[in-house]
Amino acid sequence: MEEHLKDREREARELRRREADWNYINSLPPRLRAALVFYIETGDLYVAAKIAGLRVEEFNELRIRAGIPHVN
Amino acid sequence: MERLQELIDREREARELRRREADWNYINSLPPRVRAAIKLFIETGNLRLSQKVSGLGLEEFVEHLRRANVWVT
Amino acid sequence: MEAIADTSFLVDWARFSHRDLLFRVFRVVWIPEDVLNEVQSERTLMWIADRLASGDMSLFPLLPEYRDRALRLVELSRRGPTRGLDFPEAYCIAVAEDRGYIALSENGAAYAAQFLYTTARVWRAYEVLWELRSRGLVPDDAIFTYQEETKHKFPQRDIQRWRDCRS
């Protein structure tokens, strides 16, 4: 079961990496860039928002602008 | 008591080090607020108070301290 | 061992070429949310974000019980002959006291606090490097490399103590 969950996490991470608009991400200030990279790696919206210094909803909008999918 | 004296000595030595090694040419070239903040830090060693006086973010203020040869201890 | 880190420690340590050795000493390094907000530079932010992603670092929330204890520590520190604490490092010490973490701070007031009015242990980069050397993970000249790379200077008495205990 644990392997199955790890596989799902890995697939989700790869999808986020693949779909992300890296040109847009690299154009952003350091704090937002770090937060988006963190989100791509982990899918952790709450902590990513903290890194960005944004509310969760604001960060979610940023995530969408950066083309990063939310993978369930 | 001995430990307390050691701590007091450390602070005194740190202040003397900050005064002695500071790059005053660099410090005097800075805007008044940052200059005042660095002088405050040199005398008190109080990082966050000095940072607030500077009006800068903490990391930015620490960068000025580095450039001014003023050590955080 | 686990640690909780203040900004004053992180902004220097992030510049050290062997910064990830920190996680050979500490299983997890906790970062208070207020500390995260103080970090601005790309180098430090990217390092923290990477380490948060890997689980080596974790965010510590602002909790009322530790906030109250931190304020109390600030008050206590103002009564003594040494420098007073500021809230962010006092918060790290309050958490460290209760949870048995090591508080990581370069602030002199935080260092002094452990000898005067708290049972928490407070380590500077010096103590972390000392621990790394005792484990054979850094060489004898690590303290000088650290100074050079971070532009952080150690007091002369600490340098002498380091030299007196060569591995």
C-alpha cells in the first residue's frame, strides 16, 4: 500500500514538473519562485503559501498562472 | 557568577571588535537611516532593533553589516 | 536530535558550502513561520524550500503557549546585565525549552539566555561545527572556511578554544 502511495506521489510530482510554465516561474521574484518550486516537488499548498508569504487562495491563483496542475 | 562575568566580558569584547573592525568609509556612504542602524548595532549588538531602525528586511540589513565588516555575535 | 532555527543562524549557515551537514546532526530543523517571513535572499529561500520539500526542515507554527513564554523570556532578559532577547529568538528558546530541541541562533542574547534563565540549549554555528568536527564530518580548518564563506567572524576566545581541541 505504501509503495502504491509513493508511486502516486511520484507520478503527481512528474506531472507538475512537466506541465509547469518554467519561463513564467523563472521570471518571478525569489520568494514566489521558491514557493512554486517547493509546490511542484511536494504538492503542499499550505506550506508553499507560507513560503510565498501569500494566503492559500492567492498562492493557488499563482499556481494556476504558472500552469501547475493540482493533482489528486 | 563566573559564568555571568564571562558573558559580560564576551559582550564587551564583541562591542570592541565591532567598533574596531567596522568599515567607516562604507558606513558613512549609506543613507542616514541605515547608517544610524548600523551604529546602533555596533554599540548594542541588538540585531532586530537595529534592523527595525534601518527600515530594511533582516537579511538585507545583515548583508550591509557584512559589507561594513560588522560582525553579528 | 531536533533543532529550531532563528533567522540569524539561517542567513549565515545558508552560505556555507557544507550547509547540508546540518542534517547529519539534526533529524529535523524546525523553522518558525515568522522566521520564514524574514528570509529574503534567493540563496537562503531556495535552500529552505528544498529542505522543506525533503523533510529535513519543517515549519513550526506560532502557538499561544510558546508566544506567552517567549514574552516572559523577553521580560526576564531585560532585567539582567546582558543584552535583551528579541521575540523571534525568544520564541525559538521557548519551543526548545518545552520540546527538548536545540535552539539555533547567532544572537548573543540567545546564547547567554541558556546560562541565565532557561534550560534550553542554544547553539551557534560554532557549536554545530564543533559537533561536526567531533563526528569527523568536517576538518580542523572548517571554522576558518566557515568564516571565509559566510563572512561571519567568531570571537577570538572561541577560535582559541577550537585550536586547543584539535582532532
